[in-house]
Amino acid sequence: MSNHRDRERRPGRRKAFRDPIPVVLVVCEGERTEPDYLKGYERACRNTRVSIKTESKRTTPEGLVKKAVELRDKAVADEAAYDSVWCVFDVDDHPSLPRAKDQAHAGRIELAISNPCFELWLLLHFQEHPGMQDRRRVKAMLRKHVPHYDKAVDYTTYATSHPHADKRAERLDQAAEKANEPGRNPSTGVYQLIRIIEKKS
């Protein structure tokens, strides 16, 4: 009888040896800037468990979340489930943003939203936040640090200053939450995704 009980318990004990590195899916709105940076960071972390997808045609945040749900569900059907699924997009002037947030919450999709744009995250590698700005001004400020910036990103340009961007973005988040204005301009949730990609244990 005791041998039978031992055999039943063994599968439970084996769970302690499960690989702790999360399997992550990231779906990006942009075709160059966001995936260039994230793929560069993924390589720097040597994390092979991150899959980064881009939408080849311009889509709304709702469309991006829908795509993420489809990819997540397909992976589950193929027995290759993700531990974490993220959408990366800018605020812009998307009228459907509140609906996209509701849709993401219902679909268990995480969001890394930048307000006004992803370039704010890049700018935070070099300086403190610039206050409320539109996307053109943020890009102009970034070019003071990266003179030839267009939409392509060489991650090595940002690699050494990544810890500064992380802390600055977190402080922006904390200030926005304290003011009861989450997601306000300027803010970016990219640092939260970066921490997931970085996670090794």
C-alpha cells in the first residue's frame, strides 16, 4: 500500500524541477522600431524563449490584441503554450484604446503602452522624462542623442543605458498612479515587458 502512495506522489515532486524561464509572446504594432529594440534586448539577454511578432499592415490596438489572442490560442492548441503574452503599441490618437484595454483584460493579454510613442522609452535611456510632449517632439529630442535615428534601432546604442531607462520609466509610472492618471503623457510600460524578457529564474 505504501509503495502505491509513493508512486502517486512522484509527479507532484517533479514540478519543482520545471524550467522557471517564462515562454513569452510579444506582438508589436510597429514593423521596425519596437521589434528591432526588443530583438536586440532578447539577444543581449540570451533568452531564446521570447517570440516577437509584428503586424505587417497598420492595425488598431483592438486588432493587435485580437491577433495576440489568436496566436496564444493557436499555441495552446499546438501544445506550445506561452506563459505571458504582450502587445506593444503607442497611444497615438486611437479612439478604440479603452476597448482594446478591456479586450486585453478579458483575453489575459498584457499591454506595454507608450504615451505618446515608443520613442519615449528610447529617450529615457539618455535623459529624464521631457514632460508632456507629442510624438514629433519626442523624436526630435531623441535625435539630439542619436543623430541619425529614423525608425530602425541598433540596440547596442542603448544597451549600456538600459538600467537608467528602466528606473526612469518606473518613476513615471509611479507618479502617474499617485496622481490617479495611469498611462498619462508621458509614460511607458515597456520597462515591465523588458523585465519579463530579462527574467532567468
